[in-house]
Amino acid sequence: MDNELLNRFFKGECSWEEAQRISIWINSNRGRGELFEGFEAFDPKDYASSDNLNSRALLQSIKNHIVTEDLIQSVIDEDARPTVRLISNQRNTGFRAWRKYAAAIALAVMSSVLGYFILQSQMKHSAHTIADAGWITKSTEAGQKLTLHFSDGSMVILNSNSSVTYPAQFSDTMRLVQMSGEVFFEVAKDPSRPFIAETPLLKTMALGTSFNINAYSGQSEEVTLLTGKVKVSSTRESANNAILLPGQRITTDNVILNKSEVDLKTQALWKDGILYFKNTPMDEGLKSLERWYGVEIEVLNQPNLSLKLTGTFNNDYLSNVLKSLSYTVGFDYKINEKKVTIEFEDN
């Protein structure tokens, strides 16, 4: 690979065609070998000073990819059978560590450059499907749901106001997907390629399992495991991680991960068209109704903060849902096309 082209790639100055060429090269065995041999030629100062990319964002990207490398190895180690480890000398250990972090930095640089181009593309297009340089973004609006099948056999279901970004073809080392909103994952088993679902606060890694991630903007993020086993890690602090077994959930709104037990019978019912509330805070429940039915809800006479919503609705009309809830929590409602007005009784 031409050194001048590599330097322009690291600085974010290459074309889309050149970026694709390097992406293919860097994922080949020959490419990785040449990259390690020539890594010392790369000057981070030149890259950080580039006008195209923010050096602080690059630093965070490098940190995130190092976390990913550690997660991949830890999940593979825990899933491998038999669990026998060979102890090698210090020199070899150091060499492997150098190779790992060199690869992490290279991948971070590559993803930062590609991410920059993708971001520019997204700003120019409003379509719900965006494909650029082998990366695809699918999204839903309020009132919509979407089922996708990936090239590896995995399936995802997007809830309303959600999105996933993924490569048209996964690499030979990992299956990386980025998401927002709420998405249910059913991951095809492939021990040689861990599946990673990434949100702003969490990385969830699996080898073959099913789980639900709720990561709507402005609220806590949740990962709930239905089958198999996953490892969840904070994107901000790699030391904060936890293994989930079926019926367990991780919740976070910052760095600390909180684990709890849940009833599997009531999890991810939304993917089957079931709207489920159980002691759900009023503001959270109304946001769910807005997303589910694609409406805007205006609240008059703010309700008592202690009010909770409880109920199960299977593919039901909005009018029926509101009628049922109005009996239990006490409010009047009016539906005018996509605008709903709710007025609570005096406290």
C-alpha cells in the first residue's frame, strides 16, 4: 500500500474510493501485516492537526476501540472450551499488546474517517435508508417498526424513532452495529466474529443470543438479555462491565452500570405488537404512546407525579388505549388526527 495514500487516509483527506480501497486492504491478512510493519511512519501530530477531524473526538474513538478489543478477547475467553491458558514470556506478551493497541488505533482512525464522511452524507440526505462506502443506516419514524436481516443471518427489529447503522458485509473479525432508540437483536452464532451493538453509553457483545436495547435520547439506557449470554461495558470506562444471563438487565445514565432481575414474560413485547405498561411513570408512558402511534400529545392540567400507567394492549387502536387508561388514572382526551389533547382531573 502506498505510504502517501495511507498518510492522506489518516488525515481524512482521501476520496471515498480510496477509503474503500484501504478498508478492504486493512481487513486482509497482508494488509494488517504491512500496517504493523509500517506503523511507526504514522505521525499522530499530523493527523490530530487535520482540519477535517477533531483531535478530542479521535482520542475518544481510539479509547472506545481499545475497549472493544478488550471486550472481544474477554468474551471469547469466557466462551472458549476447554478453558486452558498458556503462559508465555514477557517479551511475547508485550509484543501482542503492542500489536493489539496498534490495531485499535488504526481501526479508530479508519472508523473516524469513515464516520466523518458518513456524517456529511447524512446531513445532505433525509431518506430513511442511507448507504455510503459499504455502510447502511436504516431508521424508523414515530408509529413505525422495521425488521432487518443482516448478511450473517442475524435479525433486528427497530421500534419507533430508532435507527441502526451497519456494514453491508461484516468483517472477518467482528460484527459491529451502532444504534439509537430501541432495537431487539437476535444474533446468529459465530464464535469467530463477536457481535457488538454500540450506543453512546454502552457496548453490548455477544457470540449468539437475543437481547433488547433501549437507548432513546434523554433517558437511561437499558440492555435486557432474553437468551444466551452477553457482556456489557461502559463506553466511557472499560473497567465498568458486567456479564448478563437471561432475565437480567443493565441500566445506566452515565458510567455506573446497575444490574437487576426482570420477568422475561414481559420483556420486548413491543416487537410482537404489544404495548405493555406496569407502574410506568406518566411522562414515560405518554412518550411511549407518542412514538407508538406517531402522534403529538398535549397535556393540560399537569397530573400528580405519583400517577402510574398499567395495562396491556395487543395491536389496539389509540382510542381504545386512551379510553382504558382514562378510567384508571382519571383524564379526558380528544383525538384530532395526529394531535391528542389530554386533560387530567383536578388534584
